[in-house]
Amino acid sequence: MGKQQKIAMEIAVEEFNNHLSSSKLDLQIKDSHGNSAQVIASGILLSLSYSLKLVGSVIDNHLAFPSLSTLSNPKSTIENELNKLKKETNRVFLIVHSSLELANMLFEKAKQIGLMEKGSVWIIPNEVSGLLDSVNSSVIFNMQGVIGFKTHFMEMNEGLRKFKFKFQRKFALEYPEEDNISPSIFAFQAYDATKAFFEASNKSSSQGKFILDKEFSKNGQLLHSPTFNIINVIGKSYREMAFWSPKLGFSKNIVSDNYDDDDSDGVFDAVYWPGDMKSIPKGHNKEERNLTIAIPSNGEPIRRPLARIVLTPWLLAIFIVTNSFIASLTSITISQVKPSVLDVQTLKERNSTIGCDGNSFIVKYLTDVLNFTKENIKKINSMSDYPAAFENKEIEAAFFVAPHAKVFLAKYSCKGFIKAKDTYRLGGFGFVFPKGSSLAADISEALLNMIESGETEQLEKDMLNEIEKESKFNCTSSESKGKSNTMIGLSPFVGLFSICSTFAGLALSYHVIGLLVKNVDTLTSHIVLTLSQLWRIGRWTTNFFARCCSKLRSIIIRNCTETRTAEENVTNSQQMPVVIELVDSVLAAHAS
């Protein structure tokens, strides 16, 4: 609860006590630690999710911040959560429920980490937009380009004017540091609701029962206004762009005779978006990649007929390949994004057979609400039987409850199944307890905490990712072939490239032969000169080796001769003493 609501409720209590002669009522305000705000936000989130599904949109992620008083470091917590969102591709952010203090921290950190740049969209709720008149310039600076809506009301009677005077006096006394002392719409609503509540409790004391009218305001008092001002934060403040009401839709004026005139296109033409953008943001950060084909030709005209003959088939080949690639890419994109059956009406016009769980309430819904004939509804008892039914053309579409549909698509993603556009909200799964059981409140609170903390969403993602991983291993080659059969390989263009290569080869041969014929004399003289040089080199090499061999032969012969002479000399020197000795012996013997 803000300062203004507190002052407004105190004024309502004071006025009520002034009219009581006996006992007085006392206003006691307790901190709910954000619990009531979480309940309100959860209800708004469910309604918003349902409304978005009706126009073909879904909520990708949602964050739930606890009360700031329970956080030791709120700015660090907010920054960590925003960094998680930054990793996602979505750039459309809607604050469902927030205090002004939390919104201020949120936009400060969003601007720091780059989530307030071009391409982003931020929408703030009534409880933040309605208090922008009382914030300082730093808050407005961080919210540049934000879209918001605030309750539109007019001070219609003297009672509200008196309340405004009392409020300004009391608020200035209790909060002298505040510059803006004018009551906001929330102050008026708090005053009106508190006063109505006390009046109802006073009646109940006399009648023995508690009576609280649907409308808190009577006799010209403030009524719950279904009309909102659409604002755009820009510069030092904000500007009011248009009004929205259930009857008029978007309109420039609050009063109009034509209730069917919804001027939403004109309203948002002049919006100042985050990042100083005036054009409508994409709302995502997906990179757009364009197909670029580079062709060489240096800008000079092709004059030679031979060059034209070579380039013509190649240019034709490029044209054919490019168009084939674009056609294949388009076919792949359409086949993967667009389902074979667009809506229920098409199924009924074709008299198609559809499948669903035979034991589910879906059968009754198909016959009673969507008006399918019982003969066209095939009851399938097991999820594993659906792929075979599709392949055998037994069914053309299948109807699941949302959780079963997510599991089926994750399990059989390799078979090319896709969810159609139509989604019907039939309620959901729930827990049943005996009447008065305390478990109902405990389980509801536990589920609410899990949803707001994002635990259920994370559990769902982990489960589906695990199922999808297992399904990839179970996909057979024939199933995987269905996804790759639209890919273009080299084989369709082998003939085309062969023709181009043949033309290029013939042109190269013609060009070479032409050069040879044109320069035959020069080529002949060049060949003769080259051969003569080679002959001279060969003759010099032969003579060089001959001289080397001759000199080597002489050296070898000389060495052999010297060796033989030396051996003979050694032999002769050894034989001489023997002869002399023998002669001496003979002579000696003869003498004796």
C-alpha cells in the first residue's frame, strides 16, 4: 500500500467516526509482505494469458519478484533475473503488477543492461502509470519510450472536491518532503472503497447481516471506470495519446457517437518507443540474414565473343541454382511452419477423420461444441498409436489436452508434426479435496508459489527437453529422411555444370591453339634455341665426365704400377741371401 492510499483511508475513517455517536472504528494496516499482490498478479496473469491466446500470442516467460522488504539486495536480484530475460529472443515486456518502487528499480537495471534499446517494447500497469505525476526526473529518464495505461476519471461532485482538499492538507503535513500533494486515482479509490465498506458494516450491525453492494460508489461518488488513458513516457513527463474503453476501443475522444470506430492504427502511429525509435519495434532480437550471392565481372563490358560464350552458360547456371535454392528454402520454411490443416472449419468441410483419446472429455466437446460427427472421430487409446494413424491416413488431425500435446510434439518431433493455430480453453487439471479440508488452502498456496517462482515452468522445460532428446535417438533413418528430402545436393546440377565446364574447356583449347598458330615462328625459334642450349650443356657435361674418367684412370694405373714394382723389389731382396748361402755351402763342402 502506498502513502496516498494510507492517507485516503485514514480520511475516510475520520469522516465515518465523526458521524458515529457511540463506538468508534479504528483502522489497522498490516504488511502482507506482498502476498495479496501476488494473488492479484496471478489472477491478472491467467486472464492475460487467455486473452493473448485468443489472438494467437503466448507468454514465453514470466518473473515473479517477492516483496522488496524480504530481499537483502533487491537491485542485485532484479539484475540477475533481467539478465536471464536478456538471453531470450523476445523483447516485448509487460509488467502485470508492481509497486512504483519496484518499477523504478526494474527500469533502472533494464536500462543499464541494454533492455531499453531499439526493438524493445515495455508496458506498465495502472498502479505505476497513475503515479508518474509524483516521481522525479530520474524515474522518467529510465522509462523513456514506455507505454502505459491509467484509469480515467473526472472529479464529478462536491464530495470528491472536499476530499481532495483534506487529502492535500493531511498529506503535506505527514510527508513534507513530497513535492506533489495531489491525490491520484488510487487515493480516490481507496477513500471511496473504505467509506463504502464502513457504511456497509454499519448497516449490517442494525440488520444482523453484512451487506456490501457490488458498486462501492453511489449518489455520484467515484464509480469503477472501465475507461483508460493510454500514455507514452517521453521527455520530462508523459503524453496522453488516446482513450480505451470496452465500447469505443481506442479513440481520440472519450465521447463518440460511433461505438464501432476503433482507431488503434492512428493511435500508435506517433508512439515514441525505447531507443529513440518512431517506427514500430520488431519485439525480438533475432538476426535477419539475407542470402547474398557474389558474382565477379569488374564493371568492364565483355566484348570478346569467346568470353561471352564462356560466361553465358555460367550465368545461366547461377540463375538456375539461385532460383532452385530459393524455391527449396521457401518450401522447407512453409512445410515446417504451416500445418497441413489450418483450422477446424477446414476439417469439417473436408469431412476429415480426426483422432482423440477415447476416454477423454474431448469427445463430448468435439461433438457438442465443435459439431464434429461421431463417425469422423477415431478414438485412439495410446499416444504411441497416433504416428501410425497419421502415416496410414487414418486421421488428418488429432486433438489433445495442452499437456499431452506438448509431450506428443516433444516425443515425435522427428516425424514433422506441428501444432495448429486453434487452441480452445476448456479449463484444466485440478485437485479435489473434501469440503472444508485444510489441504485445499495449503496446496493452492504451494502451487501459487511454484508458479510465481518459475519452478513449474522450469520443470516443464526440463521434462520436455529430456523427452525430445530421447526421441532423437529413436528416429529411424527413414523418419529423418523425411526432413532432409527437400535439401538440394549437387546431383541435380551435374549436367548443368558439365555443360558449363565443357564450354570452358573448349574455349581454353581454342585459345591455346590460336596462340600456337599465331606465334609459330617465335615458338619454333624458341624451341631451337632451347634445344641448342640443351645440346651444348649435354656436350660440355659429356666432355667433363670423359676428362674426369681419363684422369681417374691414369691415377689408378699409376698407383697399380707403383704397387707392383714395390712387390718385386721386396721379393728380390728376400731371395738373394738364400742363393749366396747355398753357394757358400757348396764351396765349403767341395774344399773339404
